[in-house]
Amino acid sequence: MKTFFPFFLLCLTINLGFCQITNNENEDYQTISGKITYLGSPISNVTIVAKQTQRGTLTDETGNYSIDARKGDILEFSHVSFKTVSILVEDVTSVLNIEMIDKNNKLDEVVVNARLTQTALNNIQNRRPKTLMTSVGEFNPDAIAGRMYYVSGELLSNGYRTLQEALYGKVPGDIPTQWDIDGQLFKGNPPFIDISSVKDVFVLNTNLGTVRWGGPVVIVRTVNSPEYIEKEVKESTEIYKNQNFYQEDAITDETEKIEKIDDTKQEANQKNTVTGQITYLNAPVPAVSITIKDKNQGTVSDKNGKYKISASPGDILVFSHISFKSVSVMVEDVTKIINIKMAAANNALDEIVISTNNKSGKITDRSIKADEVFNTSMGTYDPRKSGYRSDYIDGASILAGYESLGAALDGRLPGVRYDRPTKKLVVKPSSSINTPQFAIWDVDGVIYQDEPQIDLNSIENIRVLKSVGQTNRYGSIAAGGVILVTTKTGNFDAQNAGRAKATAEYQNNQRYFNDAEVGEDLLAKPNDYLKELQSLDDKTIAYNQYLETIKNSAKDYSNHIGIAKMFLQSYNDPTIAKEILGDIETRYSDNSEVLKAVAYNYQAFGMKKEAIKTYQNIYYLRPDYNQSHRDVANAYIENEQFKRGWRLYMNYILEGRETDGEGIGSIIYNEMEYLFYNRSNQTEIKENFVPRFEKKDEFNHDVRLVFEWNTSEAEFEIEFVNPELRSYVFDHSLENNPSLIMEEKTKGYSSKEYLLDDIGDGTWLINLTYHGNKQPLPTYLKMTTYFNWGKFNQRQEISVYELGIEDKKIQLLRIDKEDLVFSN
């Protein structure tokens, strides 16, 4: 027997948007827009209702919609042919793109996967009149005491014979039998009205607020009404950015409510005065040209290598000199000092061209050719339409002296590395240290898993495909990327190629030479203020000394962080430590890099609520940074506020932000998978989330390492050494990995994760070599180590390092099987 609930029937029968108007109209709303699709095609006439306020609308013929809703409200998407989808509105919600599910589909509600993309959507303007003249005098919809529903004439279908038919079933309850049309009152059936001329319909179907009419009434405004004849209705659009965070399931104090972003901090015309010194082998370099890319503005370094230039966030400073390699650095909101160490130009590598976007204005031949349509064994590929660019190499630039094409490509492009023991190419970084993924070969339309024999003189061009968007047509065999080779003849004979089969397991040919020093204190520069307090050997005396002589005299915020750490570790006093970190927050409230260093230490100190608040403040300063979304969500999860963390991650996904590749998107999706597999009950996941790993066992790893740094200018090397003393190095430097650093700045993130699938027997070492950050201030690095990642006995450790001493290799961590032993 089927059971029907009145409200459920109501949701299914509503085909037209309506707005319930109450005297709470002045409360804050946020505009939410999106597109509704089914199997990629737009769905029109989907009803979207905000359940608390009963506001509503319909999708248009292109599947687009826009609706105003309050935080905490539930948006319900319903259509007679599809399953109803309900989504909670958070303070960060601005775009919701929904893929509907057929009612016969066994999946529950909305399906979320890693490849949702965002469509640029325009906010629909609210044209509802604020006041209008009726047959009984002036009427103010905002002041109505009873329940009222509003229908925009734009959403009425012209297929109905009468207005009464067009409204039937579109609002709750019965349609009243009184009609106030353009100031004239009609009882019974309304006169004939051209539905295309209707601008606004107000339905008051209760006795409250309708005394003047003697009962329920429908108020209609057409293009012939006095209001529309005298003047057009003023357009009003309020654009609500992601200002706050979902509070409904919070377990924190009310004092943690998030305030709105101060828009004065987001000045569009911000200018930074950038200064610095340019050196080579620690000697100043004069006459270096510093220009702003694509702008007629620049300067030259003086005899001491120093310079000063005014630039805006997003500008790219290009440092060039005839004797050195050019260096390009993007200016960010916090950029004030950029010190550059030049590299000699006498090398065989191509000049690296860094572009701020993938739009027009390509300035090199190589960039132009990289955007041309090309053929693969899987069909024609157009980079301009796909949104992904491939790396391009002209065959004429390949020298014939190499033993193979793989050897010739070693280091030729960012991230491309030739593994000599296996004779395979690595073209994209892998999060898994001990399970690298090698590229396959597509030569003149023939696919090879091992490199075929190719006459280097016969090569026309080479393209390297790395992203999932480029390689997914090849299937799982291309998880490590594709080397696409076109020869001059284009008819390469695969049968005559001698194909050597690699039988050896992966072994990195780089070895560890036991050259790392041990000791966290070797990373930071001396803190004289800290030494002064440590010599007192008494907490009360040290605290008074700090307040009287150090608090206002120590200008470097890192000095205060070090002192806060001392009071916690040496005197076990979290109150003083929290007070000092709080003072830093207040003093540097508009500096996201300093706040991030404070948040790192809050987390290391176990002050989880304080970390959440600080990450929220960073979000206000940098709402467009992908890292801001992840940091707040992750802080909630560490505080066991799983529902809030999941909702923020969901908002990240529904906004169409990145989840592919090896960057911040991969980190976020891994953490969503953790919640899906391990915390689904506490998270109360309602979406039909699609994990990347089909089985939970495939998701598990012995160790997961997440590195985060507070400034995007930080340069360093992280070395992973396996029990056989073979090493893998992640090089985060502008000289050797400029494309990665540009990607991080463009997409707004500063983090990297690595997975150790099976640590085996013996000991793993994690070493760090710091190379500076182009500023006189230190860098703060946070390392979160997850032991038994994804397993029942998962645990984590957070370590925060102050980096100041350069070019010294320091051991950060030793890992062996004993670290995986579960203990209560």
C-alpha cells in the first residue's frame, strides 16, 4: 500500500517558483544559482523550494535557476520524473549544480563525484514590486501579515488558455476567486488576460491580511499597470559571497560565530610596493631588468642588486639579465619582499615560459603549437576546447646523441624524469612514494607500454599528456600519463620495433648518502628573546619579563611564536601560550601568512577551537583560495565536527573546484573518502558520494604525509629515503619547478600529500632542505603524519617547524613498522 504525505504531494505538484513573503523580509539572504541536468542535458521546470521560507523558483529551458535563501534552510529540487534532492544551505553556498537521478535509479538522491565542473551562472534579478496600487489602495507585499506567494510572470507558460489554469497547482492551497488586476477587482473567473503580458502575481489565500478585499485574493500586475507604465521596476541584485560557515550541527561555543567579510579588505585596486635584492652566489647582481609582464612598467636593480617596484596582486614580475636565466614570480596580496637568487644561463634546458592563464596572448611558437589540434590513437584532441594544455617539444630540438627518446626527454620538461633501471619515463608526480606510475607511449597511433625503438631524427613533434582530462580516454593504463610521438613519416612499423620488456621492479637511481643532520633546532635561526627567557628558569619571572621588556620590543612575529611554544613545552602552561598566539592574531589580523603560522601552532598545541577560528579569519582574507576551503573543513574534522567538515567539502565540490591532479583537490577528495569510509554515521552523508577507490582496503595506506607551508614563496626539498637507502626528492623551487609554483599561486594552495602504501621492513627517513622564501621572515612548515591511514587504528601527529637556516639537510621523521602498532 502506498502512503502519501500532504507535504510530499505538495512538493511534487509545484511546477512554478513562488516566494512566501513575511515581515521578516529584511533578514539576510544569499543568492544561490546553478544548473540542473540529467545525463548532461539541462532539465527545465524543476521546482526549487526553500523549505523554511517557502520561497521558490523554476529552472528555465537551459536548466538554470537562481533563488534567495537563508543559511540553514533546505533547498528541495523536485520534478515529476526525477528523485527529489534536498541540500542544506550553508553560509558558503553560492552555486549548486545538480545532476538529477531518474526515479527508477537505485541510487539515492544526488551523485557527487570527482569530476563535477562549474558553469558560469548569472544571478537572476529580482523584479518584484515593493509597493503597488490596488483596487483597495496601496499594497505593500513586505508588510503583509498573512501568508503570500509570489509568481513572476516570466515563469508563466503561454500554453495555458487562462491565467487561472496557469496558476493551478503552482502554489499551495486553492486559487482564490477574487482577482485584483491592474487596480480593478473581479470576482469569480478572471477576465481574459494575455499571459505573456503578466509581470507579477501575488496569491493571498488566507484570511490574514486580506480584510480589505473581504477575503483571499489574487493580485495581478501586467505591462499595462500604472507602475509599469510610469517607470520600470528597479533592478536589485545582491551578490552574496561565501561569508560564513554552516552552524546547525556545531558543537562549539556561540562565541565562535563567524562575522561577515569586511569587503574593504578586498580592494580591487590594491597596489603593493615590492622590494628586494638580487644575488648570484651571494654576490649582488646589478642591472637586472625587473618588468611586469604584459605591462609597460619596470625598473632595474642598482649596484647593490636592490630594487623597488609597484605591482598589483596577480601581476607577474619578470627578472631578466643576459647572463642569467629569467625568473618569473607572481605577486600575491601579502607580497612585500622578493629576494631572488639568479641561476646561470649556460644550460641546455629550454626557457620555461610561465603564463598567467590559458587564454589568448601566447607569445612563443611552442605555446601556439601546444594549442593546436592533434591526433591520437583515441581520436582527435583539441586543447582549446578541452581546457587542458599539453607540453610540446619540436622534434628538431631533439639531439641524436641520446641512447633513447626517453633519455633525451629526461628533465626536458617540468616533472619529466627518465628512470634508467626500468628505462621508463615518469611525467607526473605520484603521491605514492614506493609505487610510481610510468607513462605509456602513443607513437603514430600505436600504443606501447614500453618505449619502442624510434629514430630520433625522424621525430616531428612530441606532446606530454599528464592530466586526467587528457588521459582518461586511454583508460587506467594511462594513469601515469602519455608520451605522444608523431614521426615525419607517420607510418611507424610497430612489428619491426625491438621492444625491451622491463622486468625489474621500480628502483630510484638516486641514493641517500646519510648526509642529514638530526635536530629540529637546526632549522630555525637563533631567537635571542627566547634564550633570555629560558635562562631565567622560572615561569612567573619569565612571563613578567616577557610582558615588561619583550612583548612590545620583539618585532618579528616568529619570536613570539617561539616563546609561546616554550611556555607550553617547558612550563606546561597552555593559557600563556594561547594568550601570546592570540596577541599575534590581533597584531597581524590582515596578514594571512602570519595567521596561518599561528593556526599551525594552535593545531600542534591541541587548541582545536582556536585553530578553527583562525582558519576562518584566513578564509575571510582569502575566500577565493582553494586552501582556505580545505583548512577550515579539515580543522572541523580534527575537532570531530564531521558534519560541518563534510558540508564544507561538499560546497567545494558543488562550486566546481578542482579535485583532479596531484594538488589541493586530491587532498580534499582523499579526506572526503576518509569520512565516507570511516565516519559516515557521524557525518550523516546524504549525498551518493562516489569514491575513487571501489573498496575500502584499496583506500588504506600505511602512512599518509601532508605538508603545508604558510607562504607560497617558500623553496625547499623534501627527501624520502626507503629502507634500501634509495631516495625520492620533491623539489619545491622556482628554478627547478616553476610551473608547480605558478599553479599553486594561481589556484591558491600551498600543500602536498604523499602516501606510503607499504613501508615494509626497515626504516624510512623524511629529510628537509630549506632554500629560503625571498623574504627576511621565516617559513612555517606543518607536517601531519597519519599512521594507518584509513584503517580502524588510524592516528595522527602534527609537527610544526620554523624554517630559517638555508641549505642544510635536516631529518624530520623516522618511520618503521613500530609506528603502525595500535595503542590505546
